[in-house]
Amino acid sequence: MQPDSVDVDRPLAVGVPAAPHDASGEGVATRDLAGLAPPARPARRWTPRRVVVTPAAWEHPHARRIAARVEALGIEVERLRANRLTGLRGETERETYARAKATMAIVVSPPSRRRLQPIAPSADWRVDLAEGCPAHCQYCYLAGSLSGPPVTRVYADLDEILDGLADYVGRGTVTSRSAGRAGEGTTFEASCYTDPLALEHLTGSWRRAVAHFAAWEAPVQLRWTTKYDDVGTFVGLPHAGRTRVRFSVNCLPVSTRFEGGTSPVPARLAALRRLALDGYPVGLTVAPIMPLPDWRAHYGQLLAMVADAVRGVPGLDLTAELITHRFTPGSREVLLGWYPGTKLEMDEARRSRKHGRFGAVKYVYPRKTMAELRSWFTAELAARVPDCRVLYWT
């Protein structure tokens, strides 16, 4: 049974994943949420049904900025008397979680989130500006790490979070000390537990972060990835080339079946082109790669779309991160509870069993399959999009 209230000051995601796309954590209760996720279709801007702000958060100017943006959209902002949010319980567990999924809380970031963690192989450090996502991806990488009703938390102490990043410059191990990626400087990944473009129209947090990095005279880079295309407020924003926006893309059979509530891949690639033309470093997060039937043809179509999207962009700075599908026993249990009708393949007998950095068991594709996928993607990217630099394969 779920409690009748939730402490919105507690992190939504528990544990420390080894990578932004590497689900971890075990012992998570199954939740039968059949039918909660919408079918895959073009995304609309998320409109939370309920927005609340804690007393501590209200003391921060950014909380009041968020409240003003939300109220301008016609959504009432409820000021809580304490950090506990009540009124989430429905008649069924599914209804309780549906209410939580439609709720946004403006809170102060937990102390654990202010102590940055390494986030190899993506970046030197993980910095969280929010937790929670309104999308419904049936392979959700963080399913095994989430704890409690999925109320989206957005952080009011944004200015303090950004000011604290200076202490980490030059101390990372992924790009700060890497000969191959040293040109990126110290990198800060800001989309591990959320999708920035799903929330930006409500918070303005990532726009402020881009401006902060643009004014920061240091070898640093802000990084975030998205499945949305709402980039209008970033075009024309001074960025000094210190923010790399990556778009999570996949072949159409995967994106149309398993990525509910997100923007279509062609729209994401159009947004990538728009930012690249505005001088942003951009990137592809091809994930999760799956060896489905005729996968070469389907992913070939994706790479042809990428090539079209970046054709003729002057000074193109394009990277790719290639991530195969994997799951843990805990994330598999949660995902099957959320989406019992899913066609996503999560058969442990067809996978290789591995142990992650933090001891969690995960299931990946067999070595032969991984070698075939990697060889094909490496060759095809080089042939079709020769200006694209592959950062890593996992």
C-alpha cells in the first residue's frame, strides 16, 4: 500500500547508476499500471494537473520564477505548509500513480544531489536540475532506480546549483583528463533523471543553465539529451558553444512502439538541425539499440534521416553515443508492472548476464550480437555521416 502522502524533498531516484542509460537498483515493488501510458504519438507540451511548492523552495527566486511561468499558463500553484504532499491516493494503485505522474513539485534539491557524482562514459559529472519525466518509454532506463510515486520534482535552488559547479572544474576523469575528449573541457550532464525539453516551458531552468555556461570563462561544457523538439527558446540564446544538446533517436519500429508521449524522430532531427545552424554543438544518443528483425534496414533508414538533417550545416560539431538495450531484474519487474502488454523483448535466456559497477546484475546482448551491432554502426556512421564523432559504445 502506498502512503497517503509523499515527502517531495526526498529524491525520486535512489541509488547511483553507473551511467545515465544504465538502469540499476533491485528490490523495487511491481506496480500494475496497465493502460496508464498513452500510445506513442506526437508529443504535446506537458501540462501538469497539479503544481505545488514547498515552504523552503519559495524562499528561492527561481521558485517564484517557475510559479509565474506556470500561472501564466493558467495552472494554479499550491503553496504547501510542509514538505509532505497529500491528496495523491486514488481508489486504486494505478489511480494513485496516475495522479503522481500528473503532479509537479517545486522543491529544494536534496543534499545528496548537490554532491556531484561521476557519470561515465557520458560526462565528468552529473548535475540534476529536476527529477521525473512525463514521457512513457517502455524501456525506461531508470525504472529500477525510482522510488515512490513518480511526482516530478523541479529544483528551486538552481542558482546555487550552478554556482557550485566551479568546485568541480578540472576534477573529472571522462573528459577533463581524456586526450580524445579534452577539447570538451569539464563536462556536466544535466539530463540523467529527466528530459529537459519536457519541462523547460514550465521551469526555464535549462535556458538559465545555457546562459550560465555561456558567461562562464572556463573550459567547461553543459550536456543534455532529449526526446522532444521544442527548441524555440534556445535558438538565438547566447551559448558560446559551451552547451551540447543531444537528441535521443531510434529506428522507427522502436520509437513508434515504445516511446509514448515523445516527439517523432523526424521532428527531433529537425530540431537538431535548427540548433546546429545556430552554432550549438549537437549530438545523437542512439538508444536503446535493438537487433530487431531487419535491423540493418531500419537503422540504415535512421542514419539516412540523420545525414539529411545535418547536410549543409556549416561548422557542424556532431557526436554520437551508441547504447544497446539492457535491463536488470529489478527494472524488468517494474517495467512489466507498468506495461504488462509491452512487446519489448526482456528474455533473460536470450541475454548475457553481467555485473555493473555497483553490484547490480544486468542483462545485455550476447557478445556475438554486440560485435555485429558495433561493427555495423561504426562502419555505417563513418560512411553516411562522416563528420560525426562517436564518443562511446556500450
